[in-house]
Amino acid sequence: MADKIEKIHSESPDKGYRRLNDDLRHDHGIYVNDKRVLRICRAKDIRSTVKYNNHGCTRRAKNPQYLAENLLNRQFYAEKPNEKWLTDVTEFKWYDGMEVHKLYLSAILDLCDRRIVSYVLSEHNDNPLVYKTFDKAVKANPNAHPLFHSDRGFQYTGRTFHHKLVQAGMTQSMSRVAHCIDNGPMEGFWGILKRERYYGKRFTSKQELVQMIECYIRYYNTRRVQRNLGVLTPIEKHKLCLAA
């Protein structure tokens, strides 16, 4: 078992003993408690990579055209897929010598199975970035009419975006001012992505950064097991819920 733990950690050094144990259970059918895995990790000097704080890039609307109540109200649970969606935008950087370039990721997360429903990358943090993300989600899930929750960023408080939600038969919900935890699972996903693949690295081309993000989201949806999903991946949980 120690050899398997070392192999898993060599492939994903970001994993701590709990996630290593989840992989043992999910991928190898080995069922042991966390403390035993922790003892092996200590004996082998296996440690998770250092964690960093997540910093968002939300730009608040100076003159919001539409504001919604916090209907989600931190009820971070859904009984079925496409019942509640969360969304946000986060920022990445890549470097060309001394020149710094920015890349923005907009994504929508489903609260039932925690899968990333859709995402879009852009060099600009603007309305089209959010609109394209929303349109991709609707196209992939034409019969979905979820509660749609965001912060009060300028993209989400415009009449155009609210109209798109109404047309899609969705109800809008917004976090309260200065309450990031109101969108906790979405903020949590940003932290997971950046801790596991971004922090501590220096990307020297846009292509390299884009490839990392796209590969990670695919990995997150299809291979990264989560204990709060019953040690399943988001896609496995999604299929299980649809079959119920």
C-alpha cells in the first residue's frame, strides 16, 4: 500500500493524506482509515504542496442596473443536477520576459454534482466573457432552469444578462456585498484549481496557461474524486443522480 501511496503522490504532489486515501478507495479498492494513511505519509515524508490564499478579481458594478436578493442563502446543496448553478470569474497571469499578461476564466458550477457545467477563457474581463459562458451552459443543458447565483460583479448586474436569465427560465440570485462566502463553493473551486496547478509556477506563454486550465477542468470533472460526493468524481455523481 505504501508503494501505491508514493506513486499517487508522485503523480499528484498536491494531494494530502485524505485525498490519497480517497484515491486508494476509488481507484484501487483499498479501504483503510485516514490515520493509517497519515502514518505512512509521515514515515515516507510525503507532504502535500503548500497552500496559498485565493484572491478574486471581481469588479463591482458602480451603477448596477439590476440587483437580486440572495435567494441561495448559503444553501449549498441541490437534490438533482441543474437545480442550482453558481458562477464567477477569476484571473490568471502569464509572463513574456518582464511583461505581464492576464487571462480570465469564467465558469459555471452545478451544486448537486459540483461539475463545471461550462467555462470560457478570455484576455478580457468583460460582458462577452460571461455571456459566452452562460450561452454554452444553456446550449449543453437546454431544459435546465436552475437558480442562478453570482456575486455583484458588473457583468451580472446588467439588464442584458438579467434578460438572458429570464429568457432561459432561470431565477437570479446574488451574494450580499462583501460576503464572498455567499458564493463559497465557486470560490472554493478557484482555490482548488490554483493550489493544485497554478500557484508556485511561472507560465511563460498563453498557450501553456490555457492548456493547463483546460486539462485541469477535464481532470476535475472526470478524475478528481471528492469525499463530499461519496468518493466519486463530479461526472460519476452526475450520472448517478440522473439514473436515480
